[in-house]
Amino acid sequence: MTDPIVSPASAPEPDGAPRIAALDILRGLAILGILFMNMPEMAGSIWAGWTDPRHYGWSQADQWVWWVREVVAEGTARCLLELLFGAGMVILTDRIAAQAGEAAMLGRYAWRQVVLLAFGLIHMFVLLWPGDILHTYALAALLGLLFRTRSPGALLALGLVMTAFDFAGGMANYQAARQQQAIVASATAHHGRPLSAAERAGLVVERDRRAELARRRARDQQRIATEDRMRSSGFTGWVHSSWATSLLLLRDAELDSVWEALSTMLIGAALYRWGVLQGERSRRLYAGLAMAGYGVGAGLRAANAAATIRFDNAPTLGWATYEVGRLAVTMGHVGLVLLLLGTAAGRRLLRPFAAAGRTALTLYVAQTLICLWLLYPPFGLGLYGRQDWVAMMATALAVDAVLLVAAMFWLRRYRIAPVEWAWRSLVEGRRLPFRR
């Protein structure tokens, strides 16, 4: 597989942006896949999604569905979009710099991200989706612009170093917790001997830790109950709950989210410059990528899932290995998809997803409109809190199927999807062609 699946200039956008079929297919799979991640927080309590998956339903079938989602999909759609955003940064900045020069490129690309940031905030506070990723990607892309001229090796190294910081921080917390466990175990088994100063201090720390854990559990349960009540009470409660969660995430989680997105974007930029993401490398490389990614990632994620459902808040290596596992499984997905695209049967199977990739921004917003304005709110069909894991994932599959068909039909008549058209028209400062 030494040639691109489709020539980069085979299907340009109205603003002249090139299309690469392999990237469109990967993007389409990612944007449809992200609904499976977002669905629990759209269909039920956002707080429960973060703290207690049993809240949605925990039958044997629910547990199987949850396990598959955790090992195969958790975080990978987001990771794949971040990789592709890094590739897009390279494509766009190289094209604009070649046409208009470096200074013009900086201004135009920065403006593009400012507009995307505005779209993301509208998505959060008008369309009421606290889990929006657009504003985060816009901020990360602005930072990524500082590194665009670095070599692929430097981009990859920087992205991996940032990932290593996450690993190191998680490992430090894990080691500290394990050390605390050892001190408490030693003090508990003293059998009448005098306790050392370290053991006495350890028991105090453990007492405080358990008290804080109890307070946190009570607070989480209260937040879940409050959210369930507000999101079932009517339009005002639905809006208030969404805004409160959005503001909390912006305050407490945005820096971590931008860090994660930037590190993965830099890796994506490197992989694009090496021809990996667009399908220009050998079948052997993609087979190796799939095997290594799944081999490393699946085990890490299975172990983390097993630790999660103990529900005991014990120290777990998942604190350190989450990001490694997320990136590894995502690279496994990339290798598998590009390996399939090297076969005739694989191309036939995956080609429809290119339509989803070309309309990704519109589909992302459509997922929000369907779920948060039609299916689940009390002013819609009122299905909030009524679905278990099996039903939520089945609903996500049905919504994605409808959106994929809609995307294919749309592109038969129109050159660009509505939200993409609005974004790029604002960026270009002119009304772009819409119909074919």
C-alpha cells in the first residue's frame, strides 16, 4: 500500500481545502464512535458517568456492553479526532503558507481556531452539551501552531513526553497510595508492640483519607440525585444543570483536556508527515501497528476496567496507564482501518464512512440536537434516565446509522455540510458555494 487511497486533490472543498479519503474515513469512524462515549452523559447523569456506571443499570448484559466499551472504545474516538486534528494543522498551515506566506498563515489559522472556539462555546452554552470538544481542540491547535515547523521526530518526541508526564503523575500518586497502604497494614498488625512515628502518622492520614472518601461518595451521590431531579424537571432545570456542569468543567478540567489534546495532536502531525495516517506506508507497518496497539492497549484497559468495577477506590495502575492505553488502542484502530483500506473488500466496507468524515462537524452537532433536544429532555421525548447500558448503546448505533445515511444523501446534492459551510464561510470572510 504505497499510494494514497485517493489523491489529496481529488475532492477539494469550496474553500480549496484538499480531501484525503483515508483521513475522511478515519474521521467519519471517529465522529460516529464518539456518540457511544457521550451517550451515557446525554441519556443520564453526567456525574454518574464519571463516578458510578451502575447508576444506569448493571445487569449481566449491561456489564458486557460496558466492558466492550471500556476496552475497545473508551477515549479512542476522541484520541483519533485529536490525531486527525494534528494532521489537519499540517495540511492547512502548509497550504496557506505556500500560497500567502508564513505571516498570513499565522493570522488565518489563528482566526480559524478562534471561530471554532466560538462554535464550541455555543455548543456548550446554547445547545447545552457540557462535553463539547471543539473549544478544547481550538485552544490546543493554537498552541500546536508554535511547533508546526518542527521535524516529525521532534513532534512525536514532544507529544510522547507530554504523555509521559501524565504517566509519571499517575504513577507517583499510585506509589504514594501503595506506600500508605503498607504503613497502615504494618500498624494494624503490630500485635501490641509500640507504633513507630511513621505508623502513627500513617494511621492519621488513613483516617483522614477514609473520611474524605466517605464525604466524596456522599457528595457524588447527592450530585447525581440533584442532576437527575433537575434534568427531569423541565426546561429551566435542564438548562441550569447543563450550565453548572459546563462551568465546573471549564474551571477544573480544561487545562488537563487541552494538555491531552495538544500532546495527541503533535503525535498526529508527526504521523501525517511520515505518511502514516493517510495510508501511504506498507501493509507490514499497519499490521504491526494494529498488533502492537491492541497487544499493549487491550491488556492495560482490561486491567483498568477490572479495577474500576471493584468500586473500592483502591490504588490502581490505571491512574498511570490510562493515557498509554488510550493511545495504544487508538493506534491499533488506525492500523486496522488502514490495513483494511489496502484491500478491495475493505475499501467497499469503509468507503461510506468518508461521507461522515466530510460532514463530521455537522454530525457532531446533530448528535447533540437529536439527543439533548429530542430524545432525552423533559421537553422532548423524556427518555432521560430510562435507558440501561444496552439500550443506550443501541440508541447510539441507531442514531449513527441515520446520520451516516443522511451524510451520504447530503453530499450527493451539496458540496459541503451546513456547519462546515458556516465555519469556513466565517473564516474566509465570504459566502462559500453550497450546492454542487
